[in-house]
Amino acid sequence: MKKIVIFIVIIAVIASASLWAGGGKEKSDNFAGVYYGVIPSASGSGIAVVVILNEGGNYKITYQYIDRDNGFFTYTGKYLFDNKTGIVTLDSVDLPRYYKIGNKSLTQLDAESKKITGKLARNYILKKI
């Protein structure tokens, strides 16, 4: 039952995210949109993440800890995009601040805006939906 509720919450967040991001009307070569993935957590099955980057320079990020009843958090703010590096920088100091735009993907970077390496590195790549 708990997994069904989490699944429904994630679907609802993704649906509302698409509307908030602009309804998918952006050009195909534009990075604005909705990204989803499950990143590792220190304990449990992971954290479902939805990142929304809209064309106006605003972001909305929702985290849902998969194995927790009260593990649902949403953050909003502004972001800057560097055309030269392809890096998105969030205005928050409480969240991972750096993400790299890829081919229909958004990769979370470390605190120094470097690529995360190691066995779990692939888990920090969010797919555009």
C-alpha cells in the first residue's frame, strides 16, 4: 500500500510539474522541462527526485524518500544557466547547487561543480520526461 501511495504522489508531482514548466511547449533543443530520477540515500531505497526548470529561470525540486512516510520536500527558487559550460546553478545553499545539462538529461554535480564519480555516479543522472 505504501508503495502505491508513493507512486501516486510521484505521478501527481510529475503531472503538475509539466504544467508549471510550461506544458512541454519548449523547443526540443531547449533544456527547460521536467527531469526525474532516483538518487541514492544513506539509508533506504533511495530518493525520488523531480527537478523542474522553467524558461523563466525558476526551478522547483521535489524529493520523496521512498521508504519514509514523512519524507516529502519541495524547494523553489531561481537558477542561472552558463551556455559555455552547460551548467545550471541553483540559488540555494541547502540543495545540491550544480547540474549539468546533457542529451535529455540533467546530471547532479558535486559541491565544486565537478562530475560525481564512483559506483553510484550513474544514479545522479535525471532523465527528461
